[in-house]
Amino acid sequence: MSPRTPTTESPIISTLELLTVPQVMARLKLSRSKVYDLIRTNRLASMKVDACRRIPNDAVHAFIRRGMGEAA
């Protein structure tokens, strides 16, 4: 097995997509303040890239799965 080259991305990183707050608003059909409220209360994971807030696509999916589990 050959060693990994520096340009090869891991499968986790290659599927990671960071969304903006407006993109999350559109996907969840929520207001801007509600998205920031979810982030503030740690119900939606996010990160800062310099001054920009980004939400991993997986965090949006996890939020939806948790919500569906609570509704059941």
C-alpha cells in the first residue's frame, strides 16, 4: 500500500460542505434570528472562519434527525 500524497483529501473532508447562514435559513425555512438562536443554544453546530459564521452540512442533517426523533 502506498503512502498518501499530500494532495489526497480524506473522505470526510472531501464530503464536508460549509454553509452560510442564509443557505441554512433557506434549507430549514427559518428566519435569520432563529438560525442564530439555534447556534447560540448549541442546537446547531457552527464555526467561525475569521468573521464569517459557517455551519457544516452534517450539522444541519443532525439537527433534522434530532427533530424527527423528538417528533416520533
